[in-house]
Amino acid sequence: MSKTLPTALNLPPLDPLPDHIAKYFGICDDKLGFVPNVLAAYAFDTAKFDAFSAMYNDVMLADSGLSKLEREMIAVVVSSINKCFYCLTAHGQAVRALSNDPKLGEMLVMNWHAADLDVRQTAMLTFAEKITKVSAETTEADRQTLRDAGLSDRDIWVIASVTGFFNMTNRMASATDMRPNDDYHSQNR
């Protein structure tokens, strides 16, 4: 792993990396061709890396009524509101890859309302936008709109979890000037 810091903070990765982190990085390198900078950033502390990766894996990869694409769409919309360069780049690329539609990724980054979305996706992203901008104003009517669009209460939990997770990670990325890997910029265009 490179010793180049992926943030503005002087928090070099553990040396040597614990076996489980080194294995995780190996899987990333095999699957993606690189280790995402967000993971490298958290590798200065085993407990923080473990907490971050466990939450990411649960929120983004666990079995869910929401597809991986839908969860990535939420990540991009939240990150667009928060103007998170790291997450817009990384998760915009994921939307391009999962949808096979480079325009969709760009529309979600710039203005998700311009995208041609179905009722379910529109309800989901409207809810994510609201709880990102004015979460205290969330009402039962907002949850009912999701149900009316075919989303279950478990799905609503997932939408809230993905939204909350990316609001946190966006703030961490901004606070530490975390930069995305250059590889993301040219993929799936």
C-alpha cells in the first residue's frame, strides 16, 4: 500500500497493516484495481477502519429491498447536496457502472430532478434529500409517500441508513480534504 496520505491530515496507515486490513485491501485491489482512498484514510486506526468498513458493508452491500444501484443513487444525491467531491466522484462512477448509463450518474451529481426516474426512485431520493436538508421536518406523510411508492418500512430504514451514513462520510471527507482516487474519473464513461 502506498504511504501517500489520502487526506490533509498527517495520519499515516498502520505499518504493518493488520492482517484483516491487508486482506481487505487485497480484495479491493483484485476487484477494483486499487484501494479506495477512503479505506486508506481509515487505516491509521484499526478500530476506526473496522467500524467504517462494517457500517459501509452493512448499509451498501447487505441484503436489502433496495438494489445496489438505488443505494448508490442515494449516496450521490446526498453527496451532491453536501458538495462532497470524494463521494460524488466515487459513487457517481458506481452509478455509471451499475446503470450502464453515464448520463444518469452525471444527472444525479448535478441535479437529480433532471433524471428520468420511476415513482419509487423519485420518492426514495425526495426522502433522502429531505432528511439531508431538513431532517427534523420529516413527518409520517413523508414515510407514507414512500409506502405508496411500493417501499416497505424495512426499505425506509435502509434509505435513512444510507442517507445518514453518507451525510457522515461527506463531512469526514470535507473536514479532512479527502480526495478520490484518480481511477474513478475515467471509468464507465
